[in-house]
Amino acid sequence: MISFPNFTGWRAKLSGLSLWLGLAVGGSVWAATPARPNVVWIIADDLSPDLAVYGYPGVKTPHLDRLAAEGRRYQNAYVSAPVCSSSRSAFILGTYQITTGLHAHDVENPQPLAAPYRPLPALLREAGWFVTNAAAPGTQRNGRVLTKAKTHYNFAHDPARVYDGTDWRKRAPGQPFFAQYQIGEPHRPFPVPTTFDEAALKALVLPPHYPDHPLTRRDWYAYLRSVEEVDRKVGLILAELRDAGVLENTVVMFFGDNGRPMPWGKQWLTVEGLRVPLIIRGPAVATPGGVERRLVSMIDLAPTVLTLAGVPVPDWMQGRPILGAPFPERNVIFAARDRCGDAGDRIRAVISETHLLVKNYDPQLPYLNWSGYKETSYPGMALLRVLGSRGALTPRQAVYLESGRPEFELYDLRSDPQGFDNVVRAPAQAGVKAKLEHELDAWLRATGDRGALPDPATEPTLPEIQKSKRQDYQRAWKARGLPAEPTDAERLAWWERTYGLGAPATVR
């Protein structure tokens, strides 16, 4: 059993809170009161804090801006893994994925959860809550409206045993509900605009570690339009709650499952891959319009929901409630990156309010560790290599192309909030590095890091996975009218045509 400092104290406070709430009433009908609100999760796929309310320029997010004005914005919220299935497996359990063995992304043969772990929806459902998981209103695929939604956990589960359905409005009268809405944007592929606003393209503020190239600007423009689609769907969800008369007794939590799908974001253990928006609105938020700057991990959300629901938080949950109990005071939180599809790796990180320390267990691997998914989906991968071959990258951008990585990377988030410049060799940072390395080692011992163990026998070997994913990669490019193994130049030309920078792309 995993235990963390002062966690027993939280259990005692929770027990007292449960008595105060007066939980159960007869049968399946519950008395919904402000003391026990409904809870809604709105989860965007692959979203960094690229919202107007977070100060990001060139994007309009009025619904999320209003949500923050009526709620609370969390400035330093991080996922525990920079990729969806590992991150989702962690926050639905309130437990780090390296403890449960759910650390690899895209598990080929998911297995049932081992005891004592139970997903949050199942715990709430057993306590009498109505639990749903749905696509955001207006979600379509191939012209058909979708209601069923993504889970993408790294464990086998029967949705019928976890969820009551897709529509929380089908609950019993007065029964509290926990509803998840999944928003597919801004996951790639981005819809490519038929026209581009040239003034908006010119005004885009690109991070300095991305090359300022017409393709980068158009890809970033398309990303921001996809973020605006997230905002539109959030507006539909809030309207649905408001029209049903339940919004004011509902805690709404909006967040991303990992960082933006760009070459230094999703799948990388970086600020860009880990930091996500988190906005919470509802009766549990005492000071609307406020900003919380203390550290939050997404594994805190499950124990937060249980605390609001008056359901005991299991001892195995490693997250800490951030509402309904004293805010957890802590110096650091943690994150991990392991195999992502066909890209084997093992990286661990510790994050404080001022620094990010990253430990690479396979420093011989390059930053652009081959990934069939990224090489098929990210225009920036081919662009970086082509520009690098021409000597057209800045030193900061050229780091991508280095053949290996240092064992440790250290970023001073006070002067470098995006974590661009590795200062691990700076003498003035030696004490910080030693302290954070000690914290990281202690965390790995406490969590029983299963990422250090061989893959389970139920999984194919890495070479087998790589062979299968390579075939997927080859089929994708052949379908786009290119050779099965196109050069970087050929792929770059295809992306440029796709984004209207040359002759129309041929797609078969």
C-alpha cells in the first residue's frame, strides 16, 4: 500500500466531512444539496493552456474565459504523463501510472485492473451516483452524430460496469451525477482551413524553439482554430447544464489530458507536454475569478471528486483533494514518460514551483526518437530535419536534432517558464539539482516504479510493436500518394501542399 506524508490526516478530515454532509437517503433517490454537488468533467484531447484566459494571443475562447471568471483558474496544473492513455489511466484512478503498471502508452493487450485499484466512475456508481461518459454535444464523424466517447485507458474494462450510459439526464429524480464529456479537439489531424487570415498568420507568436516557417505558422493557425472548436463545445455543454437547471449545483472541471500535439509537446516530458489548463467552476469554489498558483497534479482530481461526493477516498489513491478539504501544501509533483507506441523510452521528472528536473534513463536516444504516429501526423518533424540539413535552425531549435540527450535536464521556470534552456551545468543550480534529484529518488522508491521492470508477458516485444507500427506508417504515406518510406523532403512537400503552400496535395 502506498502512503504519503500527512495522508492519514486527510482520511480523518474526510471522515468528519462525510458525517457533516449527511450522505445517504432511502433507495436510489438522493437529496441533491449544495453540500454535495453534481460533478462534470470536460476533457479536451491534447491541449496546453493555449486559451485567452491564460494570456495566449491569437485565440478566442469566450466560454472558457467566462468559466474562469465564474470559477477558478489553476496556473500550475500538470498531468502525470505527456500522452493520453497513460495520463487518463492515472487521473481516472487518482494514482501514478508507474505504480499501477499502466505507464506504457497504447497497451496492445490491456489487462483487468489488479486489486485494490478501482476507477473513479465505478466507485461513485457503487455509492449511488449516476455516472456517464459522452462525446461533447455536436460531435460528428463522417456526418454521423456521436454520443459514445473516448476512454483510452491502459486497462481492460467493461463500460457497462463502469458507466450508466451517455446522458446524465436519465438519472433518477434527485440522484447526483458524475458526467464526463470528451472533446476530441485539438487532437490531430487538425481541419485545414480553406482560407487563412494573412494578418492573423503574421501576428502569431510562435515559441522560439519552433522554426518561423510558413508551414509552422499555418499548422499553428489550424491548431488555434481547433482550440476555438473546444471552446464552442464547452459553450454547448454549459448551456445544456444551464437549460436543465443544474449548473449552479454542479462543479464543472475543464482540463486537458496532455499537452499540445506539437514536436516538443505531446509525448515529451517537457513543460509543453505536461502543463495543461485546469478551470473549476461551481459551489465548491469559494472565490470566483481567482487564480491558484500552487502545484496541482491531475491525479488530484479523482480524490477531489470523491471528497465532494462524500465518498471515502481509498488509501491507495496518491492524489490529494484540492476542493472540499484543506489545499495540499507540497513542494513538488512528479511525472513519467515510458514507451509510446513504437517509441521505447523511460524518463522521469520532478516539478517544483520554480524548477523542472528531468532524468533520461536512455540518454543514448535522440530527442526526435522515432515514432510512427508523430512522423505521420506532425508536419514539424520533417520540417525540422530538412531545415537542420540546410543549417537553417537556431541553436535552440537544433537541440531537437542532437543524437543523444544528457542524463539530467534542469529548467529554471522563474526565468524560463516554458523550459527551453537546460541549466543543469550552471554552478548556481547545483544545490537545486541535488535537492530535486533526492525528491525524485524518494518518489520512485515510494511508488515502486514499475517502468523499471520488463514489459509484462501479455505484451508483444518492442521489436514486434515497431514492425507493426512501421507497416501502419507505410500504409498511411502510400494512401497519401507517396512512397511507403518517403524522404523528409517528400513528406515536407506533401505537408506544404496540404496547407496550401504549393500545388494541391494528392490524396488517394
